[in-house]
Amino acid sequence: MSDSDDTSSTSSGEFFHEDLDDEIRGTLEEEDVEEEILAADVMERDLLMWSPTGAGNAPNGYVGPLVLDTVGLEDLKKEIEEEDIEAMDEGCIRRLKKGVEVVRINSTNKYHKEFMCLSEDGMFLKIGKSKGWQGHGHPLPHVMELRRGQKTRAFERHKILMGPYQKASDRSMSILFDQKTLNIVFKTSEDCEEWWRGISIMVHKSKRADYMVLFLELLWKRFHKRALNKRQVKKMLRIMNFKTSRHRLQRLFYDADKNNDGVLTFDEFLEMVRKLNHRPEIGDLFYKYSEGNTFMNALQLSKFFLECQEEPHCTPERCEEFIEHQAEGLTLETFEKMMNAPLNMCYILHHHEKIYHDMDQPLSMYYVASSHNTYLEKGQLKGFSATDMYIHSFRAGFKCIEIDTWDGPDGEPIIYHGHTFVTKISFIDVIQVINDYGFIKSPFPVIISIENHCCIEQQQKMAKYFVEVFGDKLAIPFTTDPSVTQLPSPNQLLNKILLKGKMIVNPLMHAEIDPILGSANEVAIELSRLTYLKLVDLAHFKKEPYTTISAPIYEMLNFSEGKLKKLVKHQPREIMEYNRTHLSRVYTRGTRLMSSNYTPCLSWAAGCQLVSYNIQTPGEAKYIHDGMFADNGGSGYILKPYPISHQDYHLDPHANTVCVQSRVHRMRITILSGRNLPVPKIHQRVHPFVIVQIDGLPCDEKSHHTKTIHINALNPTWNETFEFEIKMSQLAILSIKACSYFTARFGYEHIGHFSARVENIRPGYRVVPLTNHEGYQSTVGNLFCKFEILPHPKENE
């Protein structure tokens, strides 16, 4: 794949379908349906279509992990018993929906008197300037954390600045959403307690809700009618991005109209939509293996699992046990629910949910999820820096983050992209966030890559803060221990923070002359003593007799993507040999001013561990990175493949030969259908098609796409098959992207994507979840595909 940016639209003729252009333009001219939906409803619809997966944008105001008097997602399940939910006083719910006057405090210490209430459907928390405020709300399924008292940065700053509500801890709470934090002060502690308990229960209920029903209710209410006639049902379906012939619509309407009164109630319409959501390919499988019967027995189900899903552990005995738990036996409806369930996802579940790699190897044997200029929200030249970006990184599983430190006012170091127009953030705020959130996804070590531009005095202040904030978490450097011949393992460094940066070996000097470059590294002794990994220039690698054997184990290389390409071209064996015992970090070239990214596969093939990229930018590099690091429980550490990590094998990344350790040589993928595809942000009409792509070694990179279907987000069907030959499956990443075509002029928009290591794909008929650019997984939309792992062609000869 190219190293250039990936965007959500394209002008490439490969995806153009000129025969659709006139039809789409005509559709746009006749549409007036969207005018009937308030902007707030569109916002709420979009919010319900996506749910945080732990990798979304972090909320403003986060101060730390779950603490006393805090309710997180898992804690809600433990704290709230089922009887509490059922016995919740209806009067309490009515009072929450009626609302209350509160004071909201933001991160800049501004406070406003506002009105807060629960929406009528109980799915949104609404807060605004007045009781009649009609703006969109904050979705309760997106709540990440609840905190009693004043335990966010906004509240802490309010206390420091002697704000008027600094002593109102007993009537304060913070509601931490995935993208925002509400810091609330109530009039009384009783109000605070009622809202605390009420929101806790409603959040728990919302996470178990049927999102499809909620989505339809949200659209239905715009018609202000108990029942809809045929014309209104047609409009409703068009809002849902489903267009069909007049004859079929009439048949669907009459089938759903049970009492023949010429209108559909909400329940009748819901039943019609559920029928449209049936997947005919699942029905074909059911009747094939049930031999045409309306029930499937245990032997037939076991045969299906063995032949189609390649799951021999699903024996007739286990299938019989499953069927016994079904009230009506294994009917088509039960079979379809089973096939659409989360347990039938297309990836090996325990590989994505649990740490299963050997974590006792030296650090040099692992790929580490790494970010570049972590603090930036957007571009490299102008825009905002934010501590929230570090929270976002850790929630997404990153274990190596970067700080660029500069001299700040009042002797306090700051972090920003030097000599640019981006904003500055406090050094101490950032390391407090690192301390609080660094181990939220896994206990494996956090590596802080320090680009140090501070004077000696402010470096000393940095060292002081590192010691005070990190305490025992700060890993003790081993530079003076001659017995250390290899890097420690992740298990040996659990919950430890490693500093990477400039280092001086002579403790009597603040500066050391680099013997290779002849330049002076001015570093405070106090900071150098804390540095675990010494940064050395690539010139050291090229200079004899600097070899893997002579290089101290604590030294590591740091170079750009451009230099990596030259190394792979001219010194592939040398860089791979170095990376077997030492760490190296690759970063994006300086000319990527809009924070675009390079594809990481070549760096991984060379054995580089810390392949950093701009996490704020969606695109191909993000899909590949996310696919790799979803493995091993999303821990941020991936054990390198055998050919790349062991001495007896030398890999040529550009070779077109099959790697003998590759477990998948050929893969056949059939894109069968989609259901309830989310609506793109720009154009409100969905003309879906699917891109299937393999990334990895250059010889393995290949892409296919399906045909485009005109206005159908509800139940598009493709039934198209593509085949891939793979030389090294250990590095191969599969990406499946649902897109919406929108005329030759505008190209296409990204709807959602899925990515995973090829070796983690399960064969058979599987559900493919869809994730958007922000890292949220669709609550109602997915694809259905068939995956086949085929033998190497030579095995059939």
C-alpha cells in the first residue's frame, strides 16, 4: 500500500459507478424527508448508532482511574442488583425526567447555572440553559465513569482558585462520558444522592437496551402519530436508507398490517423491519442442515459446526445441551439469533480478550503500541495540545507515548510542538495523567519517549516531578550493572514506567561529547539518572565497530520512516540483527504537517518494536495498527513472529517467497450481506459497497471491492467472493471496510471498518463488527461474511 494519507473519500475512478450517478442525483432532487427531522434528532440517532469500545476520544477532565466512591462500567454490574433496577421508585424516574437546576463547572473554572433532566426514553441526559432547552443530549450508554465529590481536574482547579463551590463536595458529582465530562453541583446533598443512584441504574439499563428499537422510536416520534399510513411508512424507510419497488413496499405493508386497517402501529412496523433484517443466507443454511424441517436436532447442528464453522469441539452432546436450553427448540429464529450473536464474531475471541502470548521474553522480542507527538489533537503546525490525548492513547492500548518538553514560564516545563502555533500544556498535568491511566488496559510497562529541549534547571524540575508523581512505578536504570546482557521481560517490568531519552554516563558532567557525532548532549544529572533507555543516533549504527555485541543493552535507535526504508534496502540483515537484542523506534517524517501516517508493516518486518504514528488521524495506517494490537488482549504488546525474532532466519521483506512458518497461505472471503449500516456524517444517503484488503509484506498487499447497491443501508446483499494468497501470514492484516458511494465528483465516504491479524480470523459464516474513525463500534450495524482458510496450492498437487 502507499504511504500517503487515507481519507474517507476518494476521487479514484476504481470505485466510480457512473450508471448510478444520474439515479443518485435524481434521488437528491426529490428528497425532502430530512427536513422533517430536527437536527437534534439526527445527532441523537448518530449517537445511538455507535458505542464506545474503549478506544474512543477521552473525555475532558479525567483525573485518574476508578477510585473510592466511583462507579465504572464493571462496578455498575456489581453495585446494582437486579431487584434495585426493578424496584426503582417510579417517582424517582419522574423526578429525573422533570429535571433540576444545577451548577456546571468547566475546565477553565467558569460555572453556569443550568437545567438538567433525563430524556423521556431514559437514554439521554440533557443539560442546558433553561428548562425548555431542546438541544441533543448526552447518551447514557456512553458513560464511562461516575464520581462522587469533587475528583476531576475541573473541580481541583476550582478549589485552587477559591471558587464559590469549593466546599460543596457532599453535593457534587462528575459524569464522565467518552468525549465529555459534566461536573455538577446540586442544591442539596439529597438531590445529589438521588441523581447519583438514578443515573447509575439508568446507565446500567441503557447498556442492556435494544438499540434498534430505540433508534426506530427516535425516528417514529417525528411523525407525531400513533400509526402511519403507506406513504408515511415509505418516508420512514427512506429515512432508514431503504428504497424498494412500489410493488414490494405494498406487499411488505399488507403483510405487516395484521388488522387490515390501512395503517401500521409501531409494533407492526417494528415487526416489518425485523423481517427485512432476516438474512436469507442463514435461512438457506438452516434448511440445508435441518434437511428441510422446521427444527434442527443436535446431530444436524454438530454437522453444521464441523463442516461450515470448522469447530469440531461442538459435539452432538454439547449441541444437545445447547438445544435443551432453548424454550422452543432450535428453530430458524433461534438459529439466526445464534449466528448473529457476539459469540459468532469473525475473530478468535480469546485472542482479542485475553493475554495469551509468552510475556517472559526480553522487551526486544515484542512490538509495542506507540504514538507520535501524543499530545496533538490534529495538525503539526497549528491547533491544540491536550492532556486528554494521553488518556485516549492509554484507553486505546498504547504503551509508548511521547512528550516534547520545553522551558515554560515561572520555571515550570511545558509540552508542545516547538516553534509552531500549537497550544502548550503543563508538564506536571501530563505526567499525572500518565501515572493515573498508563496501566488501564494492561499492567505491562509504559515507555515515555522524551524529546528534551529544556534548560538544566527545568530538567531538574522534570526529574523532581517524575520521582514525586511516579514513585515506585519509576523503573530503576541498570546502566551500571555489567551483568545485564539482555533487556528485562514485560512480566519483570509490570506496572513500571521507563524513561527514554538523552543520557550522560559521566556523573561529573552535565554534558557529554558524542564520540560519533562530536556534539554535546546537555542533560541534567538528576534526569539522566532516571533514564532507563539511552537514545542514540542512527550514525552509531552505521559506524564501525558499533555492533549488536558492542552496543550497551540500554541503548536504542530512533529514526524516521525515510531512514527505515533506506536501512531495509541497504542493510536489512544488520537492522534485523540489531532489533533482536535492542529496541528501536520509528517515527513519521517531519513533512507530514497534517499528521498523516505511513503504513507500519515494513517497520515490523525489519523487527522495529516502537513503530509510532499520529493517533489522531484515521486511515489505512490506523486500521493496520489497530488490527495488529487488537491481538493479545489489546495489551499493547505483541510477541514478534519467529522468523523476525530468531537468529537462524533472515527475512527479506521484499521477497516473493512463502515463509515456512506462515499458518495461512490462502484465504477466501465471501461478502454476503450487511444490516443496519450507519449513516455517513456528510451525505445522508447510503449507497453501500465493501472493500476487502490485505496489508503486510509488499508481496501480500492486495485489495478488492464489491459492487455498489443503491440506497440500502437496511439489508444490502452482495454475495461476492475474493481470494488472497499470503506469503507471511504472521504480519498480514485483514481490513474490511463498508463505504458509501456518492457520485464520481465526491467519491465515497467511510461507514465503518474491521481489521485483525489474518491468523486470528475464524473460518465459517461470521459476523463482522464495524468501527468508525473515532473507535466506536456500531450498536446495530454489521456485515456477514464467509471465511475459508485454504491449503497452499502445492499441497493439492
